[in-house]
Amino acid sequence: MTTNWHLRTRAVIYHGGRFLVVRPKTGRFTFLIGGHVEVGESVPVALEREIAEEAGRKCEIREYLGAIENAWMEDGVRQWEITHFFNVEIAEVEAHPDIIPAEEGFDLTWITSDEFEKMNLLPVPLRDLMKNWVRGDKKAWWASTMN
């Protein structure tokens, strides 16, 4: 069976009791801003690039939070990813909390932790990790959807 491998990085951006998420215009799910790490690119540099590309904003990476290993099937092909998560602050969020996506095909919106299930935040293990983080749990994140 063919497996596609993905190395990703994503930002936990928390402001005013809400998290910034990406919602594809054609999907029934949400995820955190970020994306693929390109060959030869460090994980934090990739995250800064992705935030600039997707939100048109500069950011400050505050701390490494951890990683999630995730697997799923898509069009008959197994997908496997390792995603690294960082606590990130974006520029000018106080003055301009409404963020217009710099790319087409998705919206950027703020949601509370109570909306994670309703908004289908993926990957699923991220939901509890983020809720615990807001409550002050500072353990390094690790979760897996694999058996």
C-alpha cells in the first residue's frame, strides 16, 4: 500500500479566550494555521513562512508545545503525518483581530475550546491537548491516532 508522508508545523494562536483556526470553504472541519515543512527548511522557519502566506502577518514563536502523529486514508492512499505545534503570537492581533486570509479557499476564524467538536478541529487529539494547555498544563504534547 502506498503511503504519503507529511512533516507539518502548526501554530496555537490564543487571544481573548479564542483560538485561531482555518476552515476550508469546501470542508467540514477546521485545523490550526500552518502547513508543510519544505525540504531544507527548519520547522520554526516553515511556520513563520506559512503564517505570512496564509494570514499575511508576521509572528513570534513563543515556545514549542509538542507533536502529534496522525494517520488517515484519503482516496485509497494512506496518509501519515508528524505535526509540530508551537505557541505563537501574531503581529497586530490587538488592533486587528479579524484576519483576512492571504490565500483563497479558506477562512480564518476564532473559536473557543467549547466549539472544538462542533467545528471538527483536527487532528482530534489536539482538542484535549489545547484545553489542558489553557488550564495550565505545561507538559510536552504527544499524541497519536495510530494503533
